[in-house]
Amino acid sequence: MGWKIPWFTTADDFSEDFDVPEYFGLNVFLRDGEEIFRTYFTNGRAVEAIGPVWSFLDLTPLGRQETWEDSPEGYPQDPPYSWWRLHDEYEHQQSR
């Protein structure tokens, strides 16, 4: 769909350093300049409640960046659902 969202996963000691000794944990981080803050964490069965992509967007520090939300000055905001497109409403990009 042309989205450019950086999702990351780890397979080393990083997870253990952030309270995930095994299985799955969800960490959300915010980088502000050179500083990094962990803004959300859950693991185990608590992760099951997170289903649709909207839940993930709402967990991020800046949310959906819609006009009803409080965002720091300088961050873009759009009217609610203005970014929402059906799969066939995206411009087609040619594969390389």
C-alpha cells in the first residue's frame, strides 16, 4: 500500500533487556533528538487485546496525528480518517 512505517523485531539480548525473557513483548519507543524513551510496554496475554492496526497507532506516542489529538508543536496533523484508504485507492507502484 506504499506505507513507510518502520516495524522492528529482535532476536538477541535486546528483548531480555526490556523485560521480555521469552515469547513476545510489545515495546513502543519515542526518539527525541538523541534521547530515546520507552513509552509503552506489554507482554504475555495482554498482547492479545491488541488487534487491528488502529490499536497500534493509538499506542504510539504521537497517535494518529489527527486534529483532535494534542501533538507537540511542529508535528503535522490531519482531519480524522483523512489518511484512510481502501486497498484499491492507493496509487499503483511498479515492482523493480
